Amino acid sequence: MQGYNVLMNKIQKGNRNELLARKKLIDQGYIVEKKNRNRFESPDFWKLFDIIAINIKNGSVKLVQVKSNKSHYYKAIKDIALWKKELQLSDNVNCEVWLKENKKEFKISVI
């Protein structure tokens, strides 16, 4: 039962950090969408992004992955860079990885 509590704490921390990121994007004028959690499929868009944000005024799009752990943050940057290179995305689509460590502001990397 102890392992279950640790897992739930990690999931709850991730959910809190994603909520903070969503609020920050909404404050910046974006409409934000997050995929619903489902036990049969990945909770991420394309298994890489937690959030899709669209700026209503200029139509720019942000695909955002939120991380709470530095090592996972660097791995996500690497994986998303490979994915973006493969797809050759438009210039108005930004892929970003946001790191939220305890008691610190978000560290944002645009890929």
C-alpha cells in the first residue's frame, strides 16, 4: 500500500503543476486544452504534450509538456526535439517543456 501512496503523490504533484501552467497560459491570453486521463491510453497528446494552447489574437500555438523532475525535463526536451525535426512543424507552432521544481518559478525551454 505504501507504493500506491507514493504513486498518487507523484500524480497529484504533476496535476498541480499542470494546473499552474494552464492558469499561466490562460492569463497570457491563450485558450487551453488538456487531454482527459484514461487508463487505456496515454494522457498526453502524441505521447509528448500535456497541454495545447492557442493564442486567440495571433493564432500561435504552444504544445507544452510540464515536468516536475529535472532528469525527466531533459529527456522530454530530447524526445520533443526529435519529434519536431521529423514533422517539420510550421513556425507558428512552438514546442515547449516547462519545469516546475519545488518553490521555484517555471523554467521554460522552447524547442
